[in-house]
Amino acid sequence: MAKTLKYRFATETAIDIARIIKKRFPRVEADCLIPIPLHKSRLRWRGFNQAELIARELSLLWNIPVRTDLLIRQKSTSPQADIKNRDDRIKNATGIFAPHLVVKPLSGTVILIDDLSTTGSTLDQAARVLKSLGVEKVIGVVFARG
């Protein structure tokens, strides 16, 4: 289902993915949901961010706001799914995120949203940046592990 969303551009599957996640985690508490950002070139090519579509659907189900103004993907990298070696995947994700627009100091709990996770490197790198901004707790929620 996540690959259908990501590679076949079936954006409506974000609704089903969010419902499945909500069924697994009916109640969550957090200050905001943060979708893993795409690099601007990938976003331009695909036309949407699959993690953001899922986050927006989860926002409606969990009644938690989505923030897309905190992280920016500063490096364009190869898709993790195209890299077979675990160490190469970790290297590929190193340093890919930076703070974006931080209006006020952050604190509390945030939930990072992504469609797929292979090694967890992408979530880890994003969490490091958010922690450097003052976030106390980062929870990662993904639809599938690959």
C-alpha cells in the first residue's frame, strides 16, 4: 500500500494507511505531527509528499496539528529502498535534515510520520534535529518496515 502511494501516485491510499495506523494506535498524545520532508527536487518530481498526506489524514483522526515548518531536507539523496547495504543506507541519511523555520522554542512531544522505514536512519536524523531545537520526546510512526 505504501509503495502504491509512493510510486504509483495513488494519493487516496493515504486515507487507508492513516486508518490502519489509527486502528493500531487509537489514542496518542503529542503537540504535533511532523511528516518527514522530501527534498524540493523530489517533491517537484512526485508532486506530493506521501508522509505529509498520511500526517494530514492522521491529524484529522487524532486531532493533532501537522507542522511542516520545522524540518527541511537539505540534501538530495538516493531513495533508501534503492540501497541494499545497511551501512550505506545509514551513510545516505546522515546530515540530510536541518531546522527550517522555528518561530518559537520547541518543547514537548512530537510524532514523526513516514510511510516506510528500512534502517530507521531517516527517522533518527530527523529526531536529532528536532531534539536540537528543544523537543523533549520524538516518537516515530511508520506504516511499514522494509
